[in-house]
Amino acid sequence: MSGEDLESRGRSGAKSRGNDNSYAYSSSSNPTEDSDTQWTSWLVPMFVVANIAMFVVVMFVNDCPNNSSGGFHGKCVARFLGKFSFQPLKENPLFGASSSTLERLGALEWSKVVEKHQGWRLVTCIWLHAGVIHLLVNMLSLVFIGIRLEQQFGFVRIGIIYLFSGFGGSVLSSLFIQNNVSVGASGALFGLLGAMLSELLTNWTIYSNKAAALITLFVIIIINLGIGILPHVDNFAHIGGFVTGFLLGFVLLPRPQFGWLNQHNLPADVPLKSKYKPYQYVLWLLSIVLLAIGFIVALVMLFRGENGNDRCHWCHYLSCVPTSKWDFVTAVLVAFHFMFGCTSECSTVTELFSACSTFVTYGSPDPFPGSPCCHAMNSLNFDVIADSVDQRRVVCRCLMGLVTAFNPGASAIASLPGFCGVSLGFTIDPNTDCNL
């Protein structure tokens, strides 16, 4: 009896963990943690309320009717909402605020974090969302994933995983994407997914249908990370959050052996079991070391102003795989980009540059003044950039993101103003400072 684990007890009074991800529990009356007790979830609902409240504040500050000039982008959407009406869809297709408002309220931007020492943005960006659609998808994901985890492991451990994963995603995003404004809780959500995977691995013996649970998790994770390779989706935030949550799962979510939980029922002459199995201790120690080293190295690199792409020349493929199907990517961009992290609203830039896709992809034929491509460049210059300094900054960041994402066509994109005789007021170069 003393050698049994939770898995072998599954037939006699314990709930077994099947495809519904329900945990196996001991039927013991011992009130020790990880026994038959199930926590009441309150922290995850509070996170949802906080995110919604923050979105309301953002829309109030944004005040589209009084702060938007209309012009090229058109009129505010849902004007009956007054101050809370949305930016024109050409500017933000997710029904939300402008990037300048998000920037003022704490969105993640490399130059402000590093050059202006606003490290708090690594945390505040987690609580901001680009629009109603972005908020809705993230909060639904948080409810479906987070509530179950909090019920099983309590608010302290799940709260730590959520917050640290969001922070880890922000740090990695800042290291590799330095010209975009980024918001969203997707790094924290991927951290919860990572913790689910490590919890499955470290508590392997309490599962029934182990293979089905593992395959299901892997499919979900691979699909979500795969979508992140689309242009303008911040997959580095996803990866950073996932890795942080994965390692924290080994530290915070191991379950004690059944023999340890039930030791008060054992005869006095039976040797006591350790609380955890040897491999759990090894994973616990290794994860703590990797987390400490990872955060220290990443933060030192970030605040020294280093670009992660200089140290890892292939890493940009983790966030965007170049494709000649640029128009197709532009078409599906809006559909997927809000689900897993949102950068600044670049739909206008990608729409205008669709006219230049042949030159950007193949390097020929050269655009010339009066061509559709150059007409798009002129529209970008006179109809968008001329609206305000904020719009110039948005266009600059979007173009830098375009150069980073579509790496093989970077030189072609940079040469467009010269071919078309257009002066944008900045150089299309990854090292350009967009705080014009």
C-alpha cells in the first residue's frame, strides 16, 4: 500500500485524469495541499475584470470624436458611444484605440523601455488590448485555461505563472522586435499553456490516457505558435511567455507522492517517503537555474540596448517566415493577428504597399513616378503622414516592422521612396528611431 501512487489508486475512490483534463485525487481525508481539496477560482475572474476595466479607461482617454482628425482614415466607428467610440477601421480594424493612446498608457515600446528607462512598460503592456476583438479572444482564452488551473493549484501559483510569463514574453519581444508598439496578454496566456505541459510531464504518474493528453496539448501549442509566424504577429512574446510558464510549471505545480500524503495512516515501522519523486526535484532545480540565468541575461542585454537579432541571425524566422504570397499574408493578417498578440495598427501601410508587392517580392520591375506603387507611396506620404506627428510615428514603426518581417525584401522596401521621389521624413532602416 505504501508504494502506491495516485495512478494506481484511480480505481478505488479517486478521480482519474482523462481527456477532460480532470485531475486524479486521493480519497484520503488528510487536509494536506494537493489532496481532495479544490480551490475556488477568484483571481482569474479578477484578471478578466481588470483587463476589461483597463480597456474602458483606454477608450475614455482615446476619445476618438475629439482627438481624431478623420481625413484619410475616415470617421470614428460607433459614434453613438461618444467618448468611447472606436478609431476608424482603416486605422484600427480591431475596434479599439489609436496606437498613440496605447503608447501613452503603457504599451511596450523598445525605445521608451531602454532609452527612457521606462521598464514598467514590460508589465503594463500585459493589461492593454488593441480592440474589442483582441480583448474578447484573450479573455475567453484566459477563462477557459486559467479557471481550471486555479481550481486545481490555487490563486498564488497560477497568479505567479500568469504575471511572470507575461513579463517574460515582454522581455523577449523587446529584445527582438524594436520598432513596434505592442500590447496584449498573449504572453501570459501562453505561459499558462506552457505550465499545463510541464505539469503533465512532472506529474506523469497521476494521469490516465497519458498519450491522449500529451498529444492534445502538443497540437494546441503547435497550432498557436504556428499562427505566430504570420507577419506582424508578435510570436516572440508567445515564445517568451511559453518558456517562462513551462519552467515555472516544474517549480510550482509538482504534486506530492501518494505515499507521502497518506503517511499518517502507515505503521510506525514503515519508512517515510519523500514528498516528491527524485526526477521532480531534478526538474525543479534545473528550472530555477534556467529561469534565473534566462531573466538575468535577457534583462542585461535589453537594458544595454542590444538587439537579439545580432546574436541570433535566424531567430527572426521564429516570428515570421518570409513568403512570396505577400498579398495573401496581408489578407489573412487581420484575421489572425489579434488572437495572439497585437502590434501597432499597420493595416493602412500593408494595404497601400500591396501595390508594390511584385517589386518587393521579385526586385523588378522598378517602380516609377505615376505607377500604382508610387501612387501608393504618395498617398502614404500626403494623406497619412501629413495628418499628424503621431501618424508619422505609426507609419515609421509599421515600415520598420515590415522590413524586419519581410527580410528578403528589406532592401527593396527601403529603396521605394527613392524610386518614387518621395520624402517620408525618415530613412527606412531597422536602426531608425521612430520617435520623430
